[in-house]
Amino acid sequence: MTAWTDDAQPALTSMYRMQWEEAQQCHVLLFPEGMIKLNGPAAEILQRCDGKTSVSALVADLEHTFGESDLHADVLEFLEQAHGRHWIR
């Protein structure tokens, strides 16, 4: 389990590539053995995991984009799960 700090800059691991899959009508993570279908919130978070954007900036951007507040805990929970699945570093 990684303790994500607000200044951490998560990024997809090199094994995964995210893209829109027209046939699935959703974003997916592609990897050598297959594909993972992402729900909307997961795709929105992972699109911002570019290795340059801090967790605090990522959360602020999501809150601004969707007119929501208090997303910090939800984003951290997702980052923990994504890291546990080796999607991000």
C-alpha cells in the first residue's frame, strides 16, 4: 500500500496504454494480455496521471471540471487501488 501525498505525481506504468475504445464505448487500459474496461470516474482520474500532475492538482482539476468538492478521499482511494493493480506508479 502506497501513501499518496499531495505532491506525488502518479503515472501509468509502461505496461499499460489508455485509449478510447469505440467498440466498447468507453476508455480502456490496454496491456499485452488484454484489456480493462474503465468506468467514467476511473478514466477521468487516469487521464490525469501523466507523471507531471500532482495529486493535489489532479483533485483540484476534477473538482473544477465536475463542479464537485471533497473528492480528495475518493481520488486517493482509487489511486491506492490502481497502484495495487500495478496500473500506476
